Amino acid sequence: MSAGAVHPSPESDLPGFGDVVAALGRLSPRLVRTPVASAPGFDALCDRRVYLKCENLQHGGAFKYRGALNALLLRPACASHQPVATHSSGNHGTALALAARALGLHCHVVIPQDASAAKLAALQAAGASVRRCAPGLAAREAALADWLAESPAHLVHPFDDARVIAGQGTAALELLCERPDLDVVAVPVGGGGLLGGTALAARGAKPGCRVVGVEPALADDTWRSFASGRREGVAGSPATIADGLRGSIGARNFELLLRHVDEVLVVSERSIVAAMRLVLEHFRMLVEPSSAVPIAALLEGRLGRPGERVGVVVSGGNVDLAGCPFLAGERLAATAPAPGGARAATGRGA
């Protein structure tokens, strides 16, 4: 089996808002209804009303459980008793393993050597069979293709799967149901499943709400893709601290990006770490670097406008404490980064 064969056959061309609504009905009894948090001091710092959808409190410590479980609940009858398989930087693999275990299935996960120790430990604790590979999306895909050739299993792609995208969109749909007055919804972007699902949820539930994706400047493929109108990738495994965002945007999510997303921003590594620290100070939550990426854009004054209501999906809380700079003793200014540290691509296909 070639590396390209690990991409799923489309269950449909693209998911729609109806798929997100159906997914929420299907998943709600099995999910944590995660809280929406706010902090007046943080609002004052950003000059915006900020609402954090705390998916760090979801099963597996990340939003990924939503998409993984939705995909398994919608798996074809011929795969009802098969093991399931995927590749992952950590959170999707853990989510799929937990969802599989709940349904009485076994799970195989390929994870790169540069995955965080915390995510590897969580994956193993969830009961998955794990195979390590070289860093980078291409190496992950190739290793999974080899494994599937040896041991056939039902593939659940981490982000380029209509069922996964619809499941991920349920986090934003819950957020918009609780805060229908939002002006902007922002999410971090790696493979783009959360962004694609969020865009569908926002366009269906509140068409006037702007949708913004944010990624690290060191892994800026979505920013470049949005600016050029062509899907572009990242080479190897970018050196960003946001380990969950090192992949390239998927084909389905790129199409949803061009159709439904208003803006893409990128932020610096220093801003990401400063955002983690400020979330800990104001919300008493330690979030993983990938979650802090849109919050970094808020603190730089680039996300939303003064006085607006901004919702952010906090994607996960699986932090490798040994690798957290401010916990390891590195001193960073606890003030907001200076505006202008982010780049923006605005307008669809601009």
C-alpha cells in the first residue's frame, strides 16, 4: 500500500451544517458539555469580551474526541468489528483510542518521534497499539500505510474526513448556542478539521459571525494557502512549540476555508508562550501551546476589534510540563505582546 492510500475515500464530497447538527445530536449523550469561561481582567487586557470554550476539559483532554467518536459511530457496517487505525501528533490518536475502547474496538496509532511525552503517555494509557515513526506528515502517512498493509483496519484520518470535520464543528455549535451574540469565532489550525467544522457551524448558526483561523508563523501553510488560493504544505516537521499544528491543511478543509473562513492569522513562538502564561494567570487553566495560538493573536490586538465579543475554542490541555518554558524557569514578560507581531490573510482566496 502506498503512502497516498492512507487518505480516506470520501464519505461525501464535503460535510455541511446539517452534518454538524446531526453530529451534535448523536454525540451529546457521550460528550462532556465543556464550559465557556470568561475573565474580566483578561477582557480588559484585550479590549474585547473573550469567551473560551474549554475543550481542554473534554474526554482525552482535547476537542478531538468529538470527531473521532462521530467517525466511529458512522463507520460502515463492513467495518463494524474491525480494528481502527490512524496517524496522529497525539490528541487525535488518544481520542480515537478512547472512542474505540468505548465501542469495544481496538485501535492502532502511528505517532512521530517528536511527539510530546505527555501525549505519548496518554495514548498508551488509552489502550492503543502504538508505532513510532520519523517526524513529519509524510512519514506518518507512510508508516500508517505500511501498518495497514500488514494488518487491515478501518482508517479514521485525523482531519481530512467528512465525519471527523462534522464532529469537530460541534464544539463551536455548542459555543454559539450558549453565546449567540459572538462577533468572531477563532480556532487554531493544523490539519484544519476544527477550522472546517467551526466554519460550517458558524455559517449555519450565525451567518454574520466572522470565522478566523490562527497558526504558528513557523507552520504557516494555511496562511499561505489562503493568501494564494492554492493548497500549500509544510516541509518536514516545523519547529513550533505548538506540536499539534505541525501538519498541512487537508483537502476538504482547504475547500471549506475558501468558502467560509474570513481571515487567517499567524503568530510568533514567543507570543504563543506568553498567551499560555496569561491564560494560566487569568483563567487558572494550563492549556497546551496549540490552544494558545488564537489567544496569542488576541493579545497582539489582531483578532477581532475593540469591544467585540470573541469566542475561542481552546483545543486541548495536554501539556508536557517538562517542556513548558515558563514552568521550566524561562522568564517571559507577563504583559501582552506588542501589536503587529502577526500576519493576516483576509478575504476568501485573497
